[in-house]
Amino acid sequence: MGLVFGGRSGEHEVSILSARTIADALSAGANGQRYHLLLHYITRSGRWLVGDGAKAALSGAVTPEPDDHLPCLPTTAQQVDVWFPVLHGPNGEDGTVQGLFTLLNQPFVGTGVLGAAVGMDKQAMKAVFATAGLPQVPHVCASSSTLSNPHGLVNQVEQDLGYPCFVKPANLGSSLGISKAKDRKALLAGLHAAAHLDDRLIVEAAITARELECAVLGDSTMDVSVAGEILYGGEWYDYTTKYSPGASSVVIPAPVPQAVHDRIRCLAVQATQAVGAYGLSRVDFFYQDNGHVLYVNEINTMPGFTSQSMYPMLWQASGVSTEALVHRLIQLAQARHQRRASTIA
């Protein structure tokens, strides 16, 4: 079992935290007998480390960069029967590493290239959601090239969305690079800040709503967890709030009418299928009590597995332990690989 974590992403530290949870689950109970864990740590510059270097990184130690000049796949890759990539953000959650494992013809946990790429890019994701008829908050797509003369974009945002609004890089997760704009000056600042992180940008209308999440597990047949709600004291659910102990809390199951709960679970599967994803996903929603209105916010095809992450907590509340969850994900990866091999043959 090859556990891959770290990566060339702003979510590098989150990936390490997720990998610790998964490593513990793969070593616990019956999993300890099922799997021999090989740690593969990708440094911030893209080099792969195994052995003591990977163990040190998993424990939180600062790992020195190797002397070789180019990133390379270690020879231990030949010993791996199935990969478990725990890479969040660009170069891990966007189809990049999924394409690598596909070329290597090796099974891996999670969705393939298409689901990862579409789910990662918020512009592509929202376009697919729109085609599938899923309800979304009003938004405007933009690119960094328009910021040399941004007045047309700003006018469009003010006309179509108004203030306040959220500015987001299209290809980052964990709320990285997101800002809330309450006027034109803040909007311009947010656009320029996001453009430093990504060429593709999204501006969304800010609405007053509760934040709900639902977990999906499966392939041709998908299981859905109970829905959960995130509570926080700040203006919005930013990176610091997500990963600071005590800054947020969760309520599972979410206290919503049963009809709303059922609708969330249905939409979660539809959103996962719309982007072509399988294996695992977490779908996030906005819910307005007045009128019982639901909006699909986004999908995450490699959700966090930290001690504070909703994906494993939602499954725990649905009767699936983290140990059983990671075992199921590995089984799904192996079954899909076998089907693909028989189809190609």
C-alpha cells in the first residue's frame, strides 16, 4: 500500500495531517494485517522521498531536500499494489497524480483524471453543475488577463451580483486565496490577490445561509452519508477557521427537515456523477431556512482526512469507522482497476 502525501500545493500541511489519520487507520485492527504501508512523501519542490525522510515528514519534522536535481518516482513504486494519494489542491487533486498512476497501470484510491480535473477547477465544475441542472449561487467567471483593464469585469460583478461577494481562485481548496469584498476597492484587491494564485477566477454572490456537507462513497453504486452542518463564529469559513482547533464546530446529523436532508443526499450523488467522479467525494451546500432553499456550493474529490475533517466524521456518524472507510476505498480502487483491465483486454 503506497500512501502519497505532501505535494506541490498550498495545502501541503493539510495533506500531511490527512495522511496521519489514514496511516493510523491503515495500521489499526484488521487493516494492520491486511496492508504493508509504504510512505511516499512529495516535497514542496516535487521530489519524492521514502523511508526515513517520509516518516519524518509524517511526524511533522522538517525534511531536507535531496541532492538530485529532478523529481523522480522512487524505486519503491514497483512494490506498491495500490496507491492511496492524499494530496490536496494543485498537482494532486486536479488529475495530475491520477494521470501518473493511470499511465503506470496501477490501481489508486479516488476518482480518475476527469473527475479530479473538473472537480478541482471551479469554473469547469460550475459549468458542469449548470448543465446538470443543479442549483447554484449566482457567479461570474473571470481570468487574470482581464485585470489589466478590470472595469468591465467590475461593472459586470456589480450589476449581476452586487456586494458583498466572494473572490476565489478557481483551482485552490481549503479556502486558500478567498476574500470577501464589500465594495469596489475590496473587489479589485481581491481579484488581484487571487490572480497571483491562479489564472482562472470566480466571483460569487455572498448569501446568508447555513453551510451543510455530505459525503459520498462508491463507484457505479454510491452510498451517501448523513448530512452535517458547520458552525463558526467568523464572517465566513476561511482557512484559519477550518484548521484551528476550537474555531469551528460541527453538528451531525444536521438539524434540518427530513425532506431537506433527503434532498441533500440526492444532490450529492448527482453532483458527483455530473463531474464524472467516483471513489469518494464531499459535496458542500448552502441552505436557507426561509423557503428551504438549497444551493450546491462545490465538490471536493479528495476531501480532508484530518481529525477535524468532515468526510471521515460524516461516515463515522453514519456507522462507518475510519478503519472500515479506508479499507472500502482500497477495495473500490482495486475493483475498478480490474474492470478497466478486463475492458482493455
